[in-house]
Amino acid sequence: MAELHFTTTYALECVELKRNVGRMERLACLRHLFDLARAGQLPAAAAKRLKKTGAAVPKKDAGFVWKFDAAQADFVAVEWFGSLVHVEGRSEIIGKPIVLVDSHRWEISMIFGWTSRTVRIKRSNGRMVGVRRFIKAFTTEARKLLDSEIANAAKTIAKEPRAPQRPIWGGGGGGGGGSSGS
């Protein structure tokens, strides 16, 4: 059996109540798993685990134009963030690499991993990828838990071309106060 990607494992653990997360994060994890199923990317083992929670797993939808690009998600959340270092704080951490906790890695992977199947762009690293699905993200974080660093780094990498802006909510507005994906 092939190993599940980190984002799928994290989402399943949240939905199965194996991780202590809030209601909104659990719903975001459920949406990720449902969208993987609609894109035809949810492995059978993950679908089986999801069904045990009582969730009805959607069928593959040919009209669903998004896909989860695990390589792009890993590039941003692991490689790119792994190259960043602390520039302020306690003297013993200054200059050391920023290490994302699982919830941070999952959030970054969601923002940058979901891409278009049809519209492609060339990234600054030369890689051809689909344009990002999410152009705004609302995240909340307690102070002193890399909240500013993650938001600023996400803004930096988000400067590359992306899909045309479209409403996220029915009214055409964004997600709320804090935006770390645009």
C-alpha cells in the first residue's frame, strides 16, 4: 500500500478526532478530503477510513477543475519554508531554520497545493504548475507562534501569477480579517 501524503493523513486524523483541532479546521480537513475525492485523487485506503467516520465520500467529478499538486505543496511548505531562518526572537533561535508544526504545514499546503488542471503558469523556479485555487486565506494563530513569519512568507511567495480573483463567499468578499494567501 502506498503511503498517504502528509496533508491527507493530517486531514484524516482531524476528521477521525485523533488530533485536537477546532471545528473550522476539522471542516477544512473534510473539505480537502471531499475535494480529493471529486478530483479522483483520494486513495482507496483514505476513502475507506473516511467512510468509517460516517461521511459520504463524493464521486469523481469530471467538471471539477482543481487538483492537489503534492509536489507544489511540498515545495512551498517544506523546501521553501525550510530555507527561511528566524531573524528575531530569543538569541538562541536567531539564524536557525523555521520549522513548521503540522497545522502550519497543512495550512500552507492547502493554500499553495490546490491548483488548476487547465490553466498553467511557469514558476520562477522554472516548474510549470497550475494557477492557485485559493487566493485568500483566513488563518488565526496565537501570538508568538510564527503568525507574522508565516503570513509574511506566504505573501512573498504569493507574488507569482495566480488565477483571476473571484468571490470566495456568495457576496463577493474575502474571508475576513487576516489574509495570508494573497
